[in-house]
Amino acid sequence: MAIDNVGKYCLLAMKAFADVLATILVPAVTAALLKYLLHLSTPLFALVLGAAFLFTAVVLVRKINSYGKAYRKLEGPSDELRGPRS
């Protein structure tokens, strides 16, 4: 990795960090606010929290895969990334 490209890698890392952090925090805070504002019972809150967890897991997998593709695009072709030759 050349020194000139460090900025691109840092920018991608910061964007990925902020995006993943927001993806984790928004559903959790929303579920907590729903419990507080709607006075949800514990079983109903557990259902809302479970739905938020599932939503977060699905979205995180998609976002992390997309950032992996963006990183590989920055990295360029490499023998290590191509896998075994046939």
C-alpha cells in the first residue's frame, strides 16, 4: 500500500465505522424509546427488541459485504484475493 492511498483507506474505514455504528444504535435506541413512550410490557418489548435485533443483523451483513467489496476495489487485483488457480 503506497502512502498516497492511505487517505482512501482511512476514509473507507471511517465511513464503514460510522455506518456500522449507526446501524447498531438506531434500532436499539428506537426499541428503547418505544418501550418508554408506549409503556410496553416486558414480553411485548422482548418481541420488539428481537425484531430490532433481526433487522440489525440482516442490514449489518449486507453493509459489511458492501464495504468488503469496496475495500477489494481499492486494493486492486492481488494473488491472495483471487484464490487458487485452476
